[in-house]
Amino acid sequence: MTKKIIMQAYKFETRISKTGQIKLPLNNLLFDKEVEVIIVPKQEVKSSRLKTSDFVNKWSGFLTNSNTDDL
């Protein structure tokens, strides 16, 4: 007979300090318990907004003034 282990996961965002410390939110359900910590660095979100001129240069010529009936 196998034993099922149900594990509750907690997800939150924090920052590792310049001294390497991680602050965790207070959760008394985890006091005096062994835990497993997984660190996943967040991807930097870069703005993908194009300047108007960049947009025009990228898409110019994409659509042409064609008569679709002839196609």
C-alpha cells in the first residue's frame, strides 16, 4: 500500500537583498517545519513599444494598393 502525500504550495514574490537575505511572509503554519525552497528568477519585462517611425519602417510595403478582384 502506497501512502499519498499531499503537499500545499505557497507562491509569493520577494527580492533577494544585496547581502543575500530572503524575506518570507509570516506563515505560522510553516513554523518549525522542514520546507523545500525553489528559486526561479523573474524575466525582465522589456517594453516592446515601437516608435511611430519604427512601426512605419517595419510595416511599410506590407499591404499594397492591389485590386483583389484581379487576384
